[in-house]
Amino acid sequence: MATFKKKTKTKQDIPTSALPDIIFMLLFFFMIATTFRESELLVKNSLPQASELTKLEKKSLVSYIYIGEPSDTRKYGTEARIQVNDVLIDPEQIVQHVIQEKDKLGEDSEKITMSLKIDREAKMGIISDVRQKLREANALKVNYAANKKLRNF
């Protein structure tokens, strides 16, 4: 009769040959999915609340203008200021800013939306100045940003 030998050694090794591939896939995923802040806020920006909001469709066609009291009041004073990108500007410079933003977009320049993120404590005078300059620059699509108001039932 034939005798059978039992295998007593079993391998407990975990294959790690695919591990670098998995790590690089995760790295690329997080590099693509991560968004960076576009600009550092130099003005205070507590947005008003609204109940009826709509989301902007193409964020690549949106240029943001922040209006509010400067964060550093010792350096910039206490009056409301206008911020675009990472700089504070005067209302007279808005036309130049809109032209630069339209040049960046190229053929989609007429579809640009100017999104105003205005502090709830800002005076209406500076807001109307900004709106007038946007009309002069032919930027007629204007969006006012707000936070969603929570409903109490």
C-alpha cells in the first residue's frame, strides 16, 4: 500500500507586488480630487442667508469679487473694500479686472459670471459702485452669493 504524506508547511506570505500600483492610484486620485483655495481672503465675509438658492453650473466661467471690511483694519482702515484674486482694488479698477478675466476665458468670454460675495454689514454705496463698473465693463451676468437658510418647522 502506498502511504500519503501530509503537507505540514503552508505559506502565510501576502503578495505585495501590486502594492505600489495601489498607492500610486490613490495618490493620483487625491491629487485630482483635491481643490485648493483660489485666493486668501483679505476682507471679512459673512454672507447673508437666503431660502431660494441655485447652484452655478460652470464654475470655470465664474469670477469672484469679495466686498467687506478689511481683516487687517490697522493697515487698510475700517471702510468696506473690494477684493479680487489676492489684491484689494478700488471700484475704478473693476473694468480692468473684468477685461483680464475675459481674456483668460478666450471664446467663452461673453459667458462670464461675476459672483459678488458681499459681507452682510457692507454699505450699499460701494455695492452700487461695483454694479455700475460691471455695467461699464459689459459684465451683465451678476450673481449674489448667500448661505442657505435653515428652515424651522
